[in-house]
Amino acid sequence: MSQMFYLCLDIGGTEIKVNILDQNYQCFYPEDYHYPSKAQSSKQEILKHFTVILEEQLQNFKGSIQGIGFAFPGPFDYFHGVSLMQGLGKFESLYQVNIANFVQQWLLSQRYTSGFPICFENDAVAFAIGEYQEGVAKQAEKMICLTLGTGFGSTFIEQGRVVRSQYGLPDSGMLYQQPFLDGVIENYLSANGLASIAQQFSLEDWDGLSVSKAAAAGSNEAQQVFHQFGVMVGIALHPYVHAFAPDCIVFGGQISKSFTWMEKGIEAGMDYQKSLDMIASPYGSRSTYKGLCHQLKQL
């Protein structure tokens, strides 16, 4: 009997990470496959690139495919598989392209059965579902999952269900466009927000990686940058944490790798007196794959 598997792709603006999972959410590849995203290319080039990746993976792994999952950043119509990204400097050429139909037609042209599901999910939501199912917040009653990187992602989960339109959350359930200070939350809880704080400490032209390396090397200024960034995270989360009362908050994304210097700042800004676990996940895309796998198994 051939082995059953799920093909999962975590698609970012810089690179695409890929792995294959079994029925028990275990990754077959010890290391993810990495491909350039080609996010600045034409529609034809990007779609062709997707088929090259799919073909390589489907030919490499001789088993019974049970589904293909794509984690995409938003805005995106995940139900229909249509990209709605505009003005973000990535995948502009895919605006209003039905990627789901394209993938299905390509699979049929390659004589793959159309009997297995294809799903599209928000990258932050897939990560959160993976953390809830198999990660550091496994089966938590109430959890908040945040991804801090180039952009800002957030997902609230209660009893295994993604929460939307409750506890002061918008219809999407995501906080990135919620008003905050002189803009919206994503302006501050992202790489741009971190860079702005770095400038206040006279660390001009430093990106997140530079600040992180300096903090790890013992730079007090760099560590203070992350502390102040943590304070900003806590202040932004304050109303939602007090309304939702989570058991834990899980942090992912590149900036969260410097959680050590952020944690006390987050606690100070959040001003939350109840018991609350805050954990930086070490799993990254592995949790995203597991979230996709879980969603595919529900279809």
C-alpha cells in the first residue's frame, strides 16, 4: 500500500518553503525545500514557477497524495483561491487571478486525479492552527498567536475554532488593520515599527537582523530596542487580551526570535494581572504545514 501524504507550501514574499506531511502531521523532509518566490515576476512566470515546484515534489515523492495546501499572505480570497494583493510590492501580477482553478487545471493536464482537496489559508492562521494542533500551545482552551516579521499576523483560537467578530475583533479576526496610535497596528508591530524604534536609539539603517545580532552580542542599545518594541506589542494587545482572556500567547516570525529581550516589555505594556503563558515558538513553517494539513483533513 502506498504511503499517503499532504503537500504543503508556505508562500512568502521572498521565498517559498515546502514539505510533505503524513497523516500524523510528521514532515518527511528533515529540512524544508526552499525556492525563490519570484513575487515581482509576471503572472505567467509566477504560475509557471508554481507548476515547476509542484511537479518536482509530486515526482520526488512516490505515494498517494491526499491534498495540497497553500499558505498565502493576505489580502486573499482563501475560499475561492483568488489573490487580492495590491500595493504591497509582492505578487502584484496575480491580482484577481484564480490560483485554485489554475492548479486544478494543471493537475488534470498532468493526469493527476482531481479527487483530492486543494486548500488556501492565510499564513498566520495556518501557523496558529498548527501551533494549536501540534505545537507549543497544543489544545489550549484559548490562545492568541502572533507573527512578527515583515508584516504582522494575528489569530485568536477558542476551543479549536478561529475567532472572528467577537471580543472586539473585526470580521476577519485579524488585528493588522486595527487603528493604533497614528496609524494601524501593522505600522508598529512589524519590521518597519522595529526600525523606527532603532532610529530612536541612534541605530539608523539597522534592519531587524542587525539589531538582533547586536542584542545577542550584548549591545544594551539593541536590547533596549527590543524591550521598547515589546512594550509597543503589549500596549497594542492590551484591550484584546483583557477582553479575550487567553491561556497563552504564542509568538512566531523573524522578530520573535529576539523574544528574550521583548518579554518583559510586552508584560509591562499589556498590564495583565491574570496567569498567562507567553511562548516563542521554535517551529516556524513546520507549524504552518501542520495547520494546512489539518485544514486539508477537514475537507
